[in-house]
Amino acid sequence: MTADTSATGADTDITTADTEPTLTQKLAAEAIGTFILVLFGCGAAVFATIFAAQQENPRDLAFITTVGFSFGIAIVIAVYAFGRVSGGHFNPAVSVGAAISGRLAWVTAGYYVVAQIVGAIVGALALWVFAHGYDGYDSTRMGLGQDHFGGVGGYGWWAAFLLELVLTAIFVGVILGTTDERNPYAGFAPLAIGLTLAAIHFVAIPADGTSVNPARSIGPALFSGGHAIGQLWLFILAPLIGGAIAGLGYPLVFGRVSDPVPGSGLVLPAKTRVGTTPEYAGWGQQGWGGGQPAEAGAQQAGQQAGRQQVPADLPVIEQDGWRWDYAAQQWRPIEQPAAPADEPEGKTVIKQDPPQA
């Protein structure tokens, strides 16, 4: 909790380092958001199924719309609540698409996937416990909102694979588009993403239950057993391929404003140190929209202000609005006087010939 300085007129200096979420906070946000998605979305499917069975009525159009909107609303809630912390993925396919598109480091994407799966399993466990409040409930017989193909409906595995691939590519493409830093309506991105997810469920629930999210499929399948686990491969592989296609295709077709985040893209760097790779955090332009990572942006701002740190044992070298940057081994423009902290008292300033173009 911070004191309110507006009444006193005191100046406050809130830096990026003070507000940047930690990796632990990001992983917690991804786990909680995925937990909400599974609990709300699959919960609507489970309880609607149980209710229909008790009333001896088959599931109808109302079931599809209820479950579809439950997933859509759940993602809107989770993104608005935790998107500023982690970017609001809650889906391994989304994290893979973000990494391939250059918006998230692969190391961070790997952590996100683990957190998402953990959140989905905990969400499915909570739902499994709640559902047992009904006498005679059996998750292996009545299900827990798991995905499926074949069975009574006879929907072919190849059709389910293509359906999940295409729908996931559309979903991740919408996410990349609505959160693009060039999009002036990025603040409404959670609503657009939630409506897209609801529409996807309207299409795919009758076919295979709708996945477009490997974590969402893994959690319920573990508590359903049987065919749900045997068919799980499709609902992991197809969404991941779909997310990768969107992550590759969006910047290829529509371009990007800024350079990819270090450690992202199709080619992994030869040396990537865990915990030092910059990545995006938060929602909108901070979390998805490109631009410089927080660390790179701060460094660039300091360089533009003529505030390059000078080693204590070396002099400051300036000439005609330029200063030598020891760290980068190149000249930097001086756009304003250097901060006193960057030029310790007694520091020698050497004036020499202008840098060569």
C-alpha cells in the first residue's frame, strides 16, 4: 500500500522496475486464469449434463449456448483480472503462438505451459469434487467436460484434428491482431477474445466438445479416464499446430513494428540464460503489442538521454553533442545534460574530435 501524494503535490517517480511483475507472479496469474477457465467452462458442461440427465431430457441448443458463453465469459474475466500480469494466455497454444511470433521468450513460454497445465488440473479436481455432490455421479460415465471424437456422434478423428487446428489458428490470430500495438482498440481485446472463444464453442461443441486449448483438455481428461485419455493426443497436437501457424502467419502477413523479443521466434539463441531474457508482461501494448522489452526500453531511454554509465576509472569523452558509450563501444547522441549520478564529482571530461560518420 502506498501513500497518496496528490494532496501534498509531492513528486512521485514510478519506474518500470517497480511495477514489472515477477516470474512467480506471472506463473501464478497463468495458473489461476486457467483454473477459472476450466472451472467455469467445463463446469457449465458438467452441471448442465447432470441436470439434463435428472430431468430425462437430452442436451439441446441451450446446452451449447450456455457452455459456449461460459467459456467466453471465463476468458474475459481471467484476462481483465490477470492479463496485466502475465499477458493473459491461459492456453499453451497461445503461448506457443506468442513465442513464434516474437512476442514471448521461449523460456518463459515453457514456464507458462507448465503453470497452465497445473491450473487446469487443479480446476478439474475442484470441479470433480463439486460434481460429487450429486448422488450417483460418476466422472468416467458422465464425464467431466472432456473432449472427444468418434463415439455416438461418429465424428472422425481426422475431421476433429482439422477442426481443432483451424479453430485454434483463428483464435490465436484474433489474439495477436487485437493485441497488436498498432491496434487503437487494444483495450477491448479481452471482449473480442472472449466472444471469439464463445463462437468457437458454438461451432465445435456438437462435434468434439471443443478444445483449442491443450491445458483445458488435459485437466478434465485425467479425471474422466478411459477413452478421454486415449484421445487426448489429438487435443494437444492439433491446437499446438494451429497456434504455431497463427504465430508464424500473423507477422509474416501483417508485419511487425518492433524487433522480436530476445529468445523468441523460430530459432532459439545459442545462449539463453534463465531469468535474464527480457519478455513482455501485461496486456495490450505492454503484454502483446510488440515494442521494446522493458529492460531494452529502459536502456534505450537512458542512452537517448545521454546517460550512459561511465566506469569509475575511465573519463567521460564528449564532443559536439556526442558521448562515447563504453558498454556499447560506440558513440551516442547527447540530447540533454547528463544526470549528476552518471558523472560523479571529480570525473574528468575529455573533449576530442567529433565522431566519424
